[in-house]
Amino acid sequence: MALPAALAVSARRHAPWLAAAAGAAASFAFAPTGLYPLAVLCPALLFLAWEGASPREALASGMAFGAGLFLAGTWWIYTAVHVYGQAPVWLAVFLLLALVAIMGAYYGGLGWLAARHGPAAGPWRRLALLPAGWTLMEWLRGWLFTGFPWLQLGYAHSDSWLAALAPAGGLHLVTLASVATAGALLSLLLGGRAERLAAALLLAVVWGSAALLDGRRWTGPAGEPLSVALLQPSVPQDQKWQEENRAATLALLRRLNREALGARLVVWPEAALPLLAHEAQGYLAAVRTEARAQGSEVLVGLLRYDFDADRIYNGLLALTGDGDGWYYKRRLVPFGEFFPVPDSVRRWMRLMSLPYYDMSAGGDEQPPLEAAGQRIGVTICYEDAYGAEQLAVLPQATLLVNVTNNAWFGDSAAPHQQLQMARFRAREAGRWLVRATSNGVTAVIAPDGSVTARLPQFETGVLAGQVVPHGGLTPYARTGNAPVLAACLLLLALAVCLPRRRGSGSS
């Protein structure tokens, strides 16, 4: 038996264990480790395990890959739910394992569909069906049932040549390029001469295009440089809302804000104040007065209770000379900011002294916030994981701001993974992006996705930096995900139909 064929047989024999190990290893492709070649090698191993597998076998190994990826890559959910959310251990474990099972089902479903309806082997399977199917699967899991777009494969390439494709086609184009590379490697290993030639050509086109686009500027300056200052208070999540710590937290934020004054734009992190907006009116008025005296305008993250509608919003308040403006978070965190459960479960949660109140989502169409002479596209916390949702604001926005409360995640990979996603948002938009976080990673990100300034995690301080307002639109900002998704659907149709037609024609 030839060596490549023997490898395929061995991979199929040990498929679930190989797939689980490959999935766990793939988590190291993402920040903070950033071993991006694993974003190619690990899917290639899964594809190898799928070679010649039955639909049931492909389902099992796909689910094992997804389980390994999300157990290793999102274990911090347990920290957020149990350590800081104070939910019982069993509930934290249940929510983590439920997420792992749901995410694993996506990868298992892709394997089942490929084995059931696609060609068993050959270039159409490895170079078209699997890359296109994977890209569509990740797009689907990013929005279906509120979605969970974490650990989408393209993010691992924030520091590889493939990131240069992000302004042209967004994250999903980078994902498609990464998985196509994985399929091409498998074709080089298992294919015949013609298939190997096609794989080599595909690799040359994908990586050559990325190399040519690297350094390409799609947008340009739309104003003078702007000084910014970002607050990182680093107050532990389990202490911030305690009554006895409230005065100290408010005093700390006031001191940091005074250090930041003089910068044209000052940004506080998400839900920085341990007060609701109506409880902090005097405090905010004093902050506004001090800022105005120094020529600064301030964005403050805090919660707002709407008495008329009996709703609570997670918002960002702009304290400016022209009056205040609000942005309300649109994408809420399931089981963190809202609980998608029936009333009977909600009553049980009340009896168990678990959180059960929902926040309300802001409107889908909110204009940019205006502050410091800029029109600012705002995201709060994990909204920056939803790249397509910032598209509507980009024609007007000259600057992007993300505010985040990362204190929920402790010393885990989550803040670094989220910074990696923010870097993609800056690159897709061709805009500067500043992110103020509760305890890290507070950073200033250039339009090419590079981090130009950052504060160490868990340190209290103010990050001073400079940004340049930008105008113009990248190709991705003009078209969104539609071209990449359409291309994937076309590849799927060709990969499923053409081999069958050729097979029937030769019978």
C-alpha cells in the first residue's frame, strides 16, 4: 500500500481521536499563542480523517473536532459563569458543555453532508466542496440562534499574509483561503498528477493574491490627527458592584479621567460606573465640566434604566459640548445579558437566586456617535465579533470605538481572542479603532490591523495615543459578505453536480 493511502486508512481508523486532538490543537492557532499554521494543518487533518468515511463516521469525527476546538478555546466560559457570575458549578459546566455540543454539531453536520452528498475523493471534494462548505458553516454558526462567531478560522491569520484579504472580502474570505490551503495540502498528498497541479496553482493564486494586497491602502485620511486617551481601571468584577467599594471605584475613575484630560477624546470602558445613569447625574455633570475646561470630550460606558419602558440598556454616553448622545448595545450575550428561556425556567431561576433579568437590545439602525469632531462607529463588548453589523455605519464613520468589560474572563485567552477580532474589524473597515477595556487588552489599532499602543493587562492606567480620521470604503465595506457567500454556494453546486454528471456520462 502506498504511503499516502496508508495514511488515509490510518487516519480513518483513528478518526474521532485524531479529530479531537486536531480540534484542540487548532485553538492554539488563535491569540494569545497565534500559531497560525495550525489553522491550515488542523483542518487538513480533519479532512484526512474524512477521506472515505461513511456519513456516520464523518459526523462523529466532525463533532469530535468541534468539541476539541471549543473545549480548549472557550473554557473561559466556565470562569465567567461560575467565578464571576456566581452560578453553581453544575450550571457553569452545563452551559460550557452545551455550547461545545452545539458548536461540534456544526462541524459534524459539515462532515455528514460532505460524505452523504459530495464526491468521495478528488479535487472537487478537496479544493471546492470542503473549503466552501466550511466557510458557509462558519458563517451560519455566526448568526443562527443569535450566533457565536468565536474561533472562526480566518481570525487565526491576523498576522499572516492572508489577513491582507480582509479589506477585499472580509473575514470569511480569509477563512475560505485558509481552508482552501488545507484542502490543497491534502491534494498534494493524496491526489494524482493533475490534481496536484491544480492544488499548486490554487496555492499560488491564494497566497500570491494575499502577498500582492499586503500593504494596499483602501481608505485615506479625512482630517487631522486626533489625540485619544483610554481608561483601564482594572477593578475586579467581583468587587466593582459591592456597596462598600462604590466610592473608591468612582474616585479611581475620576482620577484616571483627570490624567487623561487634554486628549481630544477620552474613552471609558463598558459599564465602567457601578451606578445606573440616573444615579450618576451629578457625577457625570462634574466629569463633563472638567473635560470641557481641558478641551476634551468623554465617552462613558454605563447602564441606563428607561423608566417609561421598564427596560435597562447597556450603553455608551457621549459627554460633549453639543449635548449628550447615546449608543445602546444591540448584540446581547446569551445567558449573560439576556436569558433565552421559558417563563417556567425563569421562575425556577428566581427561586434558585440565579440572575434572571434581561437587558434590552438597542435599535438595529443607530447613527454614529458624534464626539471630538468625529462620527464614531461604536461596538460594545462582543459586538465586535459581528463584522457585518458595522457595515451600515461605515459610510459615515471616521473612527471606530469598542468598549469592553473583560473582567469577566480573568486571566484567560478570551481578551486576547477579542483583541484579535477587533484587529480584523479595523482592517475590514480601513479605519483606526480604539478599545477601552476594564482590565485589558486596552489598545489602539491602525487601519492595517496592527496594534500601535497597548496597556498591560490587569494594570490600572491611561493609554494615550493618536489616531487619524479616515474616509472612503474598502471593497468589503461596499459589498459585505455577499460575494464570498455566493462564490461558496457556486463552488458547492459545482462540486456536487459535476462529478455526478461525469460519472453518469461514463457509465
